[in-house]
Amino acid sequence: MSTVNGDETVPEPPAFPGRRWLMPSAVIHEFDPAAARPGRRPKRTARDWIVDFSCFLVAVFIGLVAADALGDNPRVSHTAAGIDQLLGALACAAVWLRRRWPVGLAVATIPLSVLSDTAGGACMIAVFTLAVHRPFRYVAWVGGLNIAVVPITYRLRPDADLPYVVTVVLAVLLIAGIVGWGLLVRAKRQLMLSLRDRARRAENEARLRAEQAQRLAREAIAREMHDVLAHRLTLLSVHAGALEFRPDAPQEEIARAAGVIRESAHEALQDLREIIGVLRAGDHDDSGRPQPTLAALDTLVAESREAGMKVTLDHRVTDPATVPASAGRTAYRIAQECLTNARKHAPGTEVTVTVTGGPGDGLAVTVRNPAPEGEVPPVPGSGQGLIGLTERATLAGGRLSHGAERDGGFRVEAWLPWG
């Protein structure tokens, strides 16, 4: 399960949607333990059945070849050959248990390798299975025992065609090769698991960074709303106090103060609606700093030009003072963040800021810059500022989109309500 926004939990997507039959059941169990049946082994996939049946056929084929060689060996009696083939048949049947008891099967095949030539194929498959499914300490002990009994095996039943030393060396090399092959398969699976874990950790970290950026953006907006509400309520309190202490004031002054109180209360309620649902930070900023509005956009552009930027402002709002305070403040913050990003990621380019709209149509803000000339040194940042802008625009009742253009430039478009 994964957590989103701190409380809501959503299931993670399946590790292998639609192609689970192509993967070993052991790998699927490691990737997705929740899919396993409680108290029971992982169910074989189609690939497992194909591999197990192939291993069984290989064991039978090697056993038949060994049985044919036993029939031509004058040193082996018919009774010994019959017992050998019976043990080989049991070993081949036991191959189907290799996934359930890899250690037990590998240990049980050690004496069979001494007593039966036809069990050789099953013994090799058991050693390979052990190397794939169990840690190296088990493989080292069982592989060492298999190598140790090789001289005994060929001393009791020497090969009819090859010298004793050559036979022992070939058998030891075969066991070592099988163990190495199994260890290689296990290492590849472990690498796959580690890459999957690393990818999951990276996804979780990216999700946590995005959630943290959203939380910080909400806290900044909450502090800003706190400042605005404090300003409006203070203004309301001043005028209400004036009416209280000067009840004999002229009628025009009383009417003007009442109008200010009504307007301040209305604006405070509007800001209060926006702050509902925003997570508040534990600390409060009571510096009383003035909040920027759309009218301050010219000053922002002038400051950017003084800093050396090329900025073109297309301001099509005839009366910025009529723009709602929250929409103008959000538009100012969007332009401010976009100019900062352009200064960092596309230095030397000409940034175009376009502001249009009117009552009923909404306020549209577009900031665009072309692709920078030459290579730009990498700067810290991973798009968290754009996440904050999106959160800010959403909380203001609008929307924001951003992305690269075909010519390599970058564009940010926002729409804010103005009703």
C-alpha cells in the first residue's frame, strides 16, 4: 500500500500486469508478496510448469543414456543394473519436488549419485536448483559433498571407456559448471530485485518530495492569507472603534466608515473561504508585510530589467485596481516565480509576460521564454516551484499548466477567476 496526502491509502500497481506467466513464481513472490496465498507456497506459473517438465525430461534422457551404457558395461551385473535403474527412476520422479525442498532433494541425491548412474541427471538438476534458490552457504556444503564423493563413485563403478583420473576431473568440472550456472541465475534475480527495490524507493521519494512541496506551498499560502486577514480585520476594527468613540460624527463620515467596514468584512470573508482546507504551518509570520497585487507587476518587471533580464510585458488589463486581491496576488506570484525560473534556466533569453482578462472572463497569465543559446550550467531545483504554483492556482479556484514547446522554449499558462 502507498500513502497519498498523508491519510488516504491506495494500492500499488501490480508488479507484472498481464505477463505474470512469463516470470518465475519465486521472483513474483519477492516482487509482490501480497499476491501470495497466506500459509501456502507461491503457485506455479506457466513458465514454472514448462521449466519443471523440461528438467524432468532432461533427467529422464540422461537416465536412459546411462541405463544403455550400463547394459554394455561387463563389470555391472543385471541385478545391479536393475537396482540402478529403479533408483534412477525414483530420482527422476523426485525432480518435481525441487521447488518445495531444494536443500532436502540436493542432500538426498548425494548418496544416489554414488549408488546409481541413471540418477546422475536428477542429481545435477538438484544441485542447480539449490544454487538458484538458496544462499551460497548451502551450495558450498552440498556442492563440496558432491565433489567429495566423485572419487568414491568412480572407484566403486569405474567408467568402461575413460581412465579413472580423467573421469573424476570431468565430473568435478561438470559439478562446478552446474553450480556456477545456478549462482549466475541467482545473481541475475537478485540484481533484478535490487533494481526493483531501488525503483520503488525512487518513486516513493519522488512522491514524498511532491507531497512536501505541496505542503510547503499550502503553508506559505496560509501564512499569506493570515497576513491579509489580519490587515483587513485590523482596518475593520479601527473604523468600528472610531464609530464607537465618535457617535456624534457627521453623517457622511459615519456612512463612509460603515462602507469601509462592510467592504473589509466582505473581503475578509472571501479570503477566509480560500483558506479553508489549507494546512496551516505551526509558526506564524506576523511581520505585517504588504501583499503584492497585479498593480505591482510593473514594478516586478522593472526590477527584473534592472537585474539584466530582457522582459516584455503585455499588460492588457485596463484597470488593474479592479482585479480581485486574491487573483491579482496569485498572478503576481506566478509571474515572479516564472521570471526567477527563466533567469536560472534560460539566461539571456527574452521573457514575454502576457496578462489579459476582464470581469466574468477571468484573468489569464502567460509567461514564455525561448530556448537558451548554448549550454546552460545545471542549477539546483527539480520543479518544486512549479508544483507550488499549481497548488496556489488551484486553491485560488483557477488552473495552471506548464511544459516545453517544440522549439525548445518553455511556457506557463494560468487562468484565475474574476467574477
